[in-house]
Amino acid sequence: MITEHLITCLREAVASAQKAGELDLTSPPADVSIDPPRNKEFGDFASNIAMTLAKPAGLPPREVAARIIKYLPVGQGVIARVEIAGPGFLNFYLKPHWLQDTLLEIEERDAFYGTNRTRLGEKTLIEFVSANPTGPISVVNGRAAALGDSLANLLAACGAEVSREFYINDALNSLQLEKLAQSLAWRYGQQLGLDWAMPEDAYMGEYLMDIAADLVKEFGDRYAKVSEEERQAAFREMATSRMVEQQRRDLEAFGVRFDRWFYESSLYESGAVRRCIEEMKARGHAYEKDGALWLRTTQLSRDEKDRVLVRSNEKETYVAADAAYHKDKFDRGFNRLINIWGADHHGYVQRLKAGIAALGYDPDRCEIILTQMVLLMRDGEPVRGSKRAGDIIPLADLVSEIGRDAARFYNLLNSYETTATFDLELAKKQSNENPVFYAQYAHARCCNVLRRAEEMGVSVPQAGAVNRELLTHEKELDLLRRLADYPEEVRLAADMLAPHRLTAFVREIGQALHQFYEECPALKEGVPADLRDARLTVFNATRIVVRNLLTLLGVSAPERM
């Protein structure tokens, strides 16, 4: 990448200045930053290295900058000139060929263009969605699904080994699952015409009526003849398994597949929860009070109060189970954990961190992302939940209405720290007002130009076979700059856990492509053949970059629209 080349040039220039006695530094600069300036009048890239070295060198920043410039390869290679700006910024002005030659790299790397090895050696587990198996996957779960899946793609593109995991909350002492089983039994009785009382706080979603109807077809009235205890146990297992299977189908229709579905109940059955509790006690992090066992979360994290590990009725709490689950993650060899939770779980963060620390692991190796809500609008009014799903908005309904691509793209438009609000009618429009259409159309437009060239008998050449120096129009260079910036955008999006950077960036590419298409025609009559061929390689490179970017987002790149 060009930024890596410029950083190397800066490091070598500082080393040369040190050797010549012009910079008195005890050690080379630890971090060297190089970034595009906001205003392109200030060059192609800028660095604040002179300001960071001023104090250790005992010199004014502008003087440090002047001494560094003396040893930069200005006029050689890619650097045309370097200027000192403001308090000591180094502004780099590069020769156009650094952009023109980007076409060679894009073609050569093709599907791998934009990937890097900055996270090689990281073994990352991303746990996301993990919705309770009490109802369909909701649109709020869908936001976590789009985020987690795209983050997995991004980190893998940067060299990390990434696994996706769904944690199924099916603990034996789950009151929610007991209520689910009771609700399903009530619906089962209704299917049989039995006048069973509706459970208190029953799940009212009509999806349970569908499951109950299937059970009647499969078992008839068998479970109307057994004891309530036996029926409850059977319906608890069947309700859980069938809801998990429905959730799996809904997520796969959304383009999300997990490497593992981890059952909370396995932690109890294997004795892992009990072993973790004993280990916490042995490490001196648990104590007894009021007949219960407590974890010293206030000492182990920034929690506001200590939390119960084992209740006075001898039942373990979720604090113990969560600690055991994360111990299992670390013991499987993962060195980085990322959990994506809803914003309503913010109070649980420090409890989990304390549990991890109590077992001897570094809690900083577990990162918690808290996602905000999703607000769907239609004709200016919020969309309400459906009776069929129990007053939630099912993700499957959203995908059915606007399509998987739009559902994923819109969920990634903004930072997860803000509410995701989007208009369903706009999401279905085939126009540039619709951001996902605009992004996909950039790819389709490139494919269309290349297809028309073939139909005209013009073979699309390789970038190495054209005169790339002809690409000097402002709009040509603007688009090439976007394509050249793409690898750095991938790295930043991965570092910041921010795939929404890519939804913004692909729109920048789309805008630059539109202006290039309008002002720099390739197939228009009168365009010289050598310029036509050079511009066709730009369309092909843009096609590759947009396809690669959309793939990271889990969005398709159609060839025709």
C-alpha cells in the first residue's frame, strides 16, 4: 500500500537525519502516521511525525520537518514534492503514476485486493445474535447479525482466524423457557379443542400456534393424556429445538451462518459451571453472605455492587454460567473475544468482565459491542410489531419485503452506537435515492460498460497493456484515488470495528464513478482507441473493488439492474 511505502520513507529519513547528527533521538519513532488530508490542496497525504518528534529532539516542529525533508526521496519514485504546513505537518504531493499503477495491483490481486495480514495470529471468536429461543429472530437481532457477520468478514480480510458463534440460552433453570413450554402446551390444547387455562404472562405470538398444529399432526393427543410434569418437560424440549431451528433458517436466509451453536445447558451438564465456581472460591474471589455465594465484582471490575453466583436455593446464576462460557472460549484457543449485545445489556458488561478476571483471564481480551435499536418507518410512521410474532417485527418479514441485500445494507449504514432508522418504501426504490441501489448500481454500471465494449468487438485489455499515463483527467484521478484508498478503508474498518465506514465509502466510489462516467466516456464516438482502452481498465478495476467491498458487507454485486 502507498501509505506503507511513505511510512517506510519517513522512517528511513529520520534514521538518516539521526546518523548525520541532525536529529538527536534516543530511539526511532514508535508510531508513524500518514493520512489523507481533508483538503486535497494540502497534498495526497500528510504526516504529523515532526510534531511528535519535536520534544524528544529538542527542536521546533517545523525545524524537525525541514531536517526530515532533506532525506526524503523527493523527485525520485513516487514523491513529487513535500511541503511543510501549519505547525509542522509534512504534506506529500505524489506523481500521478501512483494512482495509475493502482490498476495493476487491483487486477493482479482481484478478489484479494483490499485484504492484508495486519491481524495474522489473531484467533477471534465473535458471539452475536444469541437471541433467546422463545420467538423468531427480530429486526433488532438482525442488526446484530449484519454487524457480527460483516465484522467477521472484515477481520478475516485482515488475516485473523475468525469463528462465528450463537449462544443458546437454554439453561435448565430458565424461567423464560418454562413459560414458553406452558404457552406451547396451551396452544396445543387449543388445537385439540381443550379448555386449558392460559398461562400467566404467556407468549402470545401466533408462531406458537403453528408449532402446536405441527405437534398435533405428529403426536395427536398423546400429550393431553400425560401428567402436567411430563408434558412440561416434553414441550420445553420441543419448543426450544423448534424455535432454534426456525432461528437458524431465518438467519441463513439473511446470509448468516454460524460455525457453532453453543448450548448453555451443556455447561451445566458437563459440570463446567460448578468447576468455575469452585475455582473462583479457591482464588479468593467469592464469599458467602445471607446464605448465598457472591462474586467480588466490585474488586474485579467497575461494577457498582457484588453479584450473586449461587442463590440461597443453591441454583447458579447467569453470572456463573457466563464466566464458564467465556472460560470455554479461551480454553478453545481464542485470544480475542467479541460479544455483540443489545444496548439493554449495558449493566451486564462489568459483571462478565469480573467473572473472566476471577478465573485468571485478561478481561480486556473480551470486547463488548452494544447495539442500539432499529426503527422501521413507512410513510413517516413507525412500523409496529406483528400479532403473528407477538408484537415484535420478525427479520424474516423485513427480508421478505425489501430483500436480503437491502436489509443488510441498511442495518450497516450507521454506527451501531446510534439507532438504525430507515424507510421501508425507500429501501425498495430502484433509484439513486436508495443507498443500497446506488451502491449495487455502481457495480452493474461497470459490468454494463464492459459488456457493451465486448458487443462492439472491443476486447477489454489488461491494465499492463494500456497507456495508463493518459489517465490525467481530474475525474479519472478522483476515482482512482478512491480505488487506491480502499485497502486502507478495510484496515480502518476492521481496527475500529466499524463496517459502516464501508457503506459510506462505497457511496463515495459510486459518486466518483458517476462523474467519471459522465465526463470521461470510454465508448463514445471519437474517443481515441488508446484512451478508450485505458478507461475500460478503470471500469474493470472499479467493478472489482465494489464487488470486494459489497462481499465484505454480505451484499450481492449484481451484473445487471
